[in-house]
Amino acid sequence: LLKDRRQWDDAQLRRFVTQYISLNGTVRQVSDEDAGTAGYQQLNPWQLEGLRLAAAELLSD
């Protein structure tokens, strides 16, 4: 939604998001057919809340 309303490209959206949360993660695969499960170890609820509030503020402008 932010990308469309602000007319941001992928890099701009990524920069915005990474101000609040780390996008560094791992993917765990059980087999070659498994698409994998992403894991983010440094993610906490306060970071997600900060991202949510910042996005809501930008959308309300």
C-alpha cells in the first residue's frame, strides 16, 4: 500500500522498512522440494509496532 500511494520503488520501500526492522534472515529447508521457512532472529514486537505506526502516519498524509 505504501509503495503504491508513495510511488516508491522496491529499494525505497526496503530502506523505509529497514529503519525499523532487520530484513536479514535465514531460510531452513527440510528437503529439495521444500520451499523453506524464513526465520528472523532479531525481530521483536516493539520494532514491528514502530514500523506499523510509521507506515500509518505516512498513509494518513
